[in-house]
Amino acid sequence: MRPLVLALLLALASSAAGQVCTAELQRALPGAGATPGQVAAALLARAVQLVEPALPAQRGGSGPVDGAGPAAEAVTYLHRRRLLPDGWTPAGHTPEAWSAMLARFTAPYRLPPPAATGDGTAAMLQEAARALEAVAGAVRPLPVFAVDGEGQVTFFAVIWNWTPYPRLLIFRPRAGARLAEAETSREAAPPVLEAMGNCALRFDLYVYADEDVALRLFVAQGSSTLRILGSEPAMAGLPASFGTEEVVDVLTFRAAALDGIDVASVGIDGPSPGFGAVLYVLVRVRTNVGVDGALRSLALP
């Protein structure tokens, strides 16, 4: 298909679909001349990355990269996270395989298999966007962040449980992420949530406080260690763990080892905070999370 015609079809599909992240998915396409298998891998990998930042790999190896061409990195990404159907290859890709790939994407969130035909690039783009929209509506992120005296975000973490890999996500604070000047937290917090999200990640709930208070939710001062489970972008040479004296610098992205990393999946080992520490935190945070919201956000699929 001629590049101009393909671009026109993709633009029409984007406007007709109305799903989230269509433009971002379109930018992931491997280009003119790509095979259906390459298109499928590129679209699915990007969809997963948008809604599951720094999703840890579950196995090694490169996967079925023969014939993957420009989508080889996407194929490896999907293989390591067990998102490819058994026996799938780029050359042997079929519409049925596309349906199975999307089903593997949505199933961990207790979503039914999405309708998919796999009938060409434009259709796969729309179907990937539709599946991504469903997953984006199903996840249950609970952001916890800290601000300095001027309302600028210094620490932003997301408790991420409704996922195939429950974990804590830490985000590098963005320059424009700051509280609005408002009398209530419900009016002040939305600009931060919007600045730290993306087309698939829409944060509604929040817990925020001064930095020393917010960090107490995750760190038992003087006795916690931190494990890196995954990062975005993936970076060779990143230490697998950090000692007690480095934990706060890692959580706030002040550690030099995290230079170039935007998001990391982490695990924190250490004693649970005592009742006194929990009470200290609870009376000092601002939040719109009630009991029902907390239970829903902390639940596992």
C-alpha cells in the first residue's frame, strides 16, 4: 500500500475510533512495508508500555525475533512478559493470533476478550486503542506524592496492585507538576495528577503531604532496603538493590544511578510502620481516598 494512502487510512481510523492513545500507538508503527506480525507486535508492546510503566520482565531470552525486522525490540518485550500466544512468530501471524494477543493483554484485569478482526493495519490500530482504553479504565492506581513549601512535587509514587505484577511505581517528578493555588486539596491536586499521567494513565485518587510525611508510608527510617524490579527506559548497569542509606534518594530520584530513568518499579523490604507512625501520617496527609476507595485500590485481581 502506498505510504500516502496508508497515512490517510490511519488518520481516518484515528478520528473514527476516538479511543485513548491512538496517536501514540500510530507513532509506534514500524513503517511502510511492515508485515502484519511486525505491526501487531509494535502496537501491542506500545499499548502495554503506556498503561503498565516499567512492567518487570518475567523471563529472559529474545523470543521469536526471526522475521521481526524493525519490531524485534517489541517482540522481545512481549516475549519476556509472556504476552505472545504459544507458537507465535512474526511470519506466521494471523488474525486469530492478533485476537489472542489482545486477550492476553486484557485478561489479567478481569476484562473479557476484546473484539478484533486483525484486518489490516488501520483495523489493528483501532482495536489496540480499544483494548488499551478498556485496560486504562480497569487499572486502579493510587498516587502518593510529596510537595515542597511552594507546592512543587518532589516525590511521586503510585501503589499499583490491580495488575499482573503488583508493585510500587516511582516517577521522576516533572517540572510542571505542582499544586494549584486553591483553598482545598480537591482543587489543588488535579494539576499534579494531570501532569504526572499520560494518555492511558488517568489519576483520580490522591494522597499527598510534605516529603518527610509521605515517605513514611513506604520507608521505615534507618531500616529499609529497595529492590529495582524494572525501569523505563530499561537501562543496563542499574543496580538491582539499594541499601538503607540510599532509599530516600532513590525514591525521590536524587540518586545518580537513576539518571536517565523516568519510571521505576520497586519493592521495599523492611519492617512495617507501627501504629504510631501510621497515625502520624494519617493526620498530616491530604487525600480524597475513603475506606472504599482504599480497599478498591489495594485489592489484587
